[in-house]
Amino acid sequence: MKTTQNQDEQITNMVFSKIYPLYVAKVEKKARTIKELNEVICWLTGYSEAALQSHIDGSATFKEFFSDATINANATLITGKVCGYNVEEIENPITQQVRYLDKLVDELAKGCDMNKILRSG
């Protein structure tokens, strides 16, 4: 599915460290932990805990955040709707990666098993 250039720019220019607390609030509200959230983010991005913490403390945009990442090969197994878009149909790579992350956070908050979230069985 096509997003507009304006939508893509808005998403890619959001600062990760400003969105991260929203992810934390979302998962903690549903009795999940920051440790689980960080595990999901590290799985998707290939970041170590230290590298992730550097981004949490920093000011990288999503574009910068994902340009430094090594996206998990199983990320293509992430499917479904986020914000009205099927993540597997999003054409802009950075927008798709942000939506992959959103989808994983949603699954975590919904109480899905970590093996399902991490596409490991």
C-alpha cells in the first residue's frame, strides 16, 4: 500500500527517543516489561542492549535509527494492519520498518507469547 511522501517524511523524521516512552507506557499498561520491549526492539533491529540504550538516550530520527540497524531476516513474517495499512504492503522501507516495530509493540501489549512475536515458532 502506498503512503504519501508527506506521511513517510513525518514518520522517518520522528525522534526515536521521544516515541520510546510511548512504547514503554503501552506495554507496561498491559503488564509487560521494559525488558520484553527491549528484547523485541533488539530482535527487529539487531542492536545490542548497549546500542539500543544509546538510541534511547540520543536524538536519532527513525530514519537514522533504522539506517544503523540490521533488520532481522524474519521481519518479513510480520504481517497485519497498523494504522490502517498492511505492513507487508508498505513500499517505503523506513516507514515499513517503523510499522514493523509498531506491530511488534502492539503484539507485546496484547499479551502474545514472545516466541510468536519474535517469529521463532
